[in-house]
Amino acid sequence: MLKNIMLTIAYDGTCYHGWQRQENALSVQQVVEEACEKLFGCHIKIIGAGRTDAKVHALGQVATLQVATSIPIERIPYALNTYLPEDIVIQQAKEQPMEFHPRYDAINKTYRYQILNAPFAIPQWRNYTTFVSYPLNVDRMSQAGKYFCGTHDFVGFCSTGSHVITTIRTIFDFQVTFQDRIITLEVKGNGFLYNMVRIIAGTLIEVGKGKINPFDIPSIIQSKDRKKAGPTAPPQGLTLIKIEYGKTLTH
Amino acid sequence: MLKNIMLTIAYDGTCYHGWQRQENALSVQQVVEEACEKLFGCHIKIIGAGRTDAKVHALGQVATLQVATSIPIERIPYALNTYLPEDIVIQQAKEQPMEFHPRYDAINKTYRYQILNAPFAIPQWRNYTTFVSYPLNVDRMSQAGKYFCGTHDFVGFCSTGSHVITTIRTIFDFQVTFQDRIITLEVKGNGFLYNMVRIIAGTLIEVGKGKINPFDIPSIIQSKDRKKAGPTAPPQGLTLIKIEYGKTLTH
């Protein structure tokens, strides 16, 4: 009998051209699909909860596949991981109702953006942070972050190339922390536009440098003008941390 | 006039066959020497404070070179870094008296060993931790760590292949911390035998699993028997954090 299996996937995006399967470039989706095909012995198409760009990482990407299998659900991560490279690891498998959809049923997503703020780059962090040598004011960045919370039209914090019905999104929480030369932005929202977190990160770096005043964030959002926001911060600092679903669907 | 220049070097050891220059394999020392030769335009031999094995990392390796240069000392890191790959970054350059020796004049060294203790591996940590899925008891590991402090003959915590006059070393401090599924051992001592930190880490993993009792550490040290200690933990969890020198020599 066909089952709808939800996978939670962690990956290091450094060597991939993003999540989404594409011609002539290796994607995380393709590698996971091929591992599934080896395990289940049939053609598999997986549906991801959201795309991530090249070099962007995930700790909790979610994807579903429909397959008829007798492998016990709790064994599937171990079995799939034997077919996956070291930079992609299935963290969990869970059976969901057939109507469950990883994108449409998501209630919120949490992203993390990491900035290394030090006089010199630290090699171990090169693939997981953006390096900024100019000393950043973390308090001002934290202050600015609060202004993103709430429901806003984020059309000014969005790259072209996305086709969405509405550019209104709600940010539930925005935390800025600083430890051991790493500034971490953690943002939880009901959804994010294309490059939205990276543009917010780029804007907060400008705030940290003193080029944008934290109090100007509301008017920058209201202007709906991409040019008023900061540059799109580099991809390797970004990680998709977690996607949450309604209780009735996940148990 | 010849200057004795001390470099502080951070590197990601993943792609190198250790610090020490060798035939037929790429070492960090070779890459730094070649960058120095490009910058200074002459043959350069650098002396490291200590070897690190293949895949072992450093945040604060120290090395010296003698060269006659008019480049201001504070510009040397920036200049050298332009000739270095992304996984090796000079953090500081400092002029020292000609008689300063990075190994003989070191007062203490600090190493960190990181263990990822989670049900599944996390790809982003694969080159910087040892992965242990079995749940480890961090309190017991911390308790065991304290017994390494003090002056002991660590001959039982040493791999063969090192030629040293004495196997007695002093551990000044041993901290075990746990955050976000990473167990971090940080150990500071006046010196370390070959593989000593990795064997201590391997022993603490056995303690964490319940296979060795923390109270048995003193007798394991006293036995001077390599077979009584735990296995040598994998290299990628290890980072050389810091080397300290006497005040009179570093200023």
C-alpha cells in the first residue's frame, strides 16, 4: 500500500547547486531521489518544502515521497543514509496522511544566517558564514531585527524571479546573538520570499556598519523599494533550520 | 636586516597531510612556505611550534621565519593571505628577538576536541567533530577530565613513533562542555605527547559510554599501559587552539 513518507534532511550545501533538481548541475533533490530509487527499487519523485540556493545549508529541510514499502518507517533514515554521501544525512522519517504536503501545510519556517565578524577570516567557518572584517555593532543589529517582526509586505526584500501570489509575510521572531566572533541571526516566519533572509541579513550588516539606522527599517520596509534595502548577503551564511507543521497532521 | 617573524596561523586541516612538510603529500607548512617565498622573493624555511596530524585543525598554530624585509609587520598577514588558499589564514605577525623559538619557548598549549553526540550525523560538522550516536554521559566525562589535571607520566597516553626525552607532562586545565549536541573537551598543558589529546578524547568517549569509570582514570594513568586507555579518537575532532609564550619574549 502506498505510503506518504516525510523525510527530515540535513545537508551541507557547499558542493550542490541548491535543492531543486535541474539539468547539468547536481542538486540535493537529485541525490536524495537517486538514493531513494536504490533503496526502494522504483522511480521516486520527492517534493521539497522549499528551495534552497546553491551553497545554502539545511538542518531540517522536509520532503515527501510516495512509495509502497515494507521497510519499517524508523529504519528508513539508516537505510537511506547508506546510499547518501557524507554531506546529506536523513535525520528522520515519518508517515503522514496521503494529503499531507510539505510546502502547503508548513506553519512556519526558521532560518539562521551566520556572520563571522573578526579581523581575519577563520578557515573552518568559510563555508558556513559570511566574513565581515569591519567591526559590526550587534546591539544596533538586534534593535533593527525587531522591526522585521509582524506582518509586512516584503516586496522590497525579495529578488526578482519568484512567482508568488502575495508578497505579504509574517515574521514571528527575530533573534540576534553573538558568541565567539559569530553573529547569528535567527528568523522564524510563516514563509519567506526569494532571497528574503539574505536581503534582511545584508541590510542588518549595513546597520551593523552604521550605514543604516535601525529606526529606518520600518520606512525601508514600507517603501517597498528593493534599492533601499541592503545587498543580498552571500549564500553560505544561510541555513534552513526547521519547518513546523500543524499538530493534527504530524500526530 | 634579518628579522625573526612569528606568524599565528589558522587552518582547516581537512585537505592536508598535516602540518609537517613531507615528500609526495601536501602539508600546511609547505603551502605557507611557498606563500612566504612568493611574498619575500627568497627561499624560506619556517619552524612550527608543533606538528598536527592529517585532518587536524588549528586556530592558533605558531611558526617563525627569518627574513630581511621592509614590509611593515602589521601588513604581513594581509600580504601573505593573498598568496594563501582559503583554508589557511594568517591571523597575526609579530617581530620576536632572534633567539625566540616557537617550540622551545612555548609555556603552554591549548587543544580542543569536539564530539557530535546525536542520533544522526550532521553534515556541516563532519570535518570538525567525531560523530558518536551512542548517548554519552557528559557529567561522567567532565568528572574523568579532572583526573588528567596535574603532573603525570603520560606514557600510556602516547602513540609510538615519537622521540621524546621525557613522557611527563603537566595538564593545567581540562574543561568539558556541552552545547547544541556538541561535547567540547578543552585541555591546556605545558606540552602534549604524540596523539595524547586524541587518546584522552578516546578514553573520555569510553567513560561517556559507561565502559570506563571516571574513578579509574588515575589508575589507568599510573599503569603506564597504552592498552588500558581508550582508542585514539579520529583526527578531525582536534583543533590546536592557542600557544602561549612568556611575556618577556612576546613583547
